[in-house]
Amino acid sequence: MTPLIPATYEHGAFKPLAPVKLPEHLRVILVVAPSQDDVPTLLIDRLAEQSESFVFLNDPREDLYTPADGESC
């Protein structure tokens, strides 16, 4: 799971609001979203498209359902 790290932006740098448990020199991608109670759906979609978090779904073994499992149209 990708951690969400609350931070502030001050003097050209992002400063975490709590201790961050990541390896030193780990390269990361920052996605900037103003702090809210909930992450916007479009942001979640964009993150999913750009990360490899859902690559496992391309595996045919993950396709557990058939058309018979859903409601008829």
C-alpha cells in the first residue's frame, strides 16, 4: 500500500507533519493534492494509471468473474 504523508510546503521544500518511515535516498513521486477529508476520485484514478499498483489485474488468473455473474442487461 502506498503511504499518504501529510506535509506542508515551506521555502521550496515539502516538510512531513509526522515521522516518515522510508529508506534513505528512496526516489519517490510526489502527487500534490490540497489536504481534504477525502482524496478526490479523479486523483485516485490518476494514481492508479501512473503507478504499477494494479498491474496484477492483467494476469488472467485475476479474472474471476464471467458474464453469468452479473445482472443481465
